[in-house]
Amino acid sequence: MGATNTVVEHELDVDLVLSPEHSVAVPARLTYLTSDPYAVHIAFHIHSANPVHWTFARELLVEGVFRPCGHGDVRIWPTRVDGEGLICLALTSPEGDALLQAALDDVYGWLERTLGVVPPGTESARLGIDDGLAALLAPTPADELWLRDPWPSDGTDCHDAGE
């Protein structure tokens, strides 16, 4: 495909769940880059000098809007609270754990836009791996020297040539 890079972003508020009764709104930005077609990026702005960044597989988020998925550092599942569709995101790092909730419609709408830009199954074409491998493996003039027979093929004996 082309060398153009498309960015699909969406600003939203997510709720950082502190307890079953209490949560805090956290501004966040979802980002998808066609130059990194397998990943989604999310930045949480937590009132510090630098936002907290997470990157994980887009496929994980696609599955997570429909059913629980993931294990380890990133787990995602849909739920309903007071009739509102939410997506839950449980993140684990050495610094701690976080449970976040966002409106399912917001995340799903943004995710659909990313799927429209790079449909599932076409991600590898965006990376240009096949073209890169072809260029890397293409023969060069130096290769011809290595492929030649290093010994004379005219039947002469190498030892006799110097006598």
C-alpha cells in the first residue's frame, strides 16, 4: 500500500473505578495509526506532567466489545450498568492495577472507524513486509561472485599452473 499514515483518534472520558461506589473521571485519547496496524494506543491524562500510555492488540479490543477476553496485563469485557453499555478495561503493571470503564458506544464507534481504514486481515499489507523481504533477498552483483565456481572448470590442475 502507500506510504501515507492515517491517524484515527478519539477523545473521551473514562471512569477509573476506585471502589464499587466511587469512580473518578479521567480524560483519555484513543489512537490508531495505520503505520502500526495491529495496535491500539490509549493515553490517560491523570493530572501529571506526562500521560500514562498503554498499547495493546486491536484484535483484543475488537473481541472485548462483544465478550470477555484477554489475560495478564490487559483484560477487556462488555457490561451494562443502569441500562448503559460499558466496556471495562483492567490493566495490570508493576506500578499497580487499574479498572477503567468507558461508554461502549464511544469505543465501538471509534473502533469501527479504525476497521474502515484498515479492515481485519489486511494489516500485514500496511507493513510492507513482503516488499521489504523481496528487496532484502533480491540478488546483487556481489552475489554472483559468491555463486561462481571458485575452481577453474577447464580441466587444468591448479598445481601445474605454477610450475
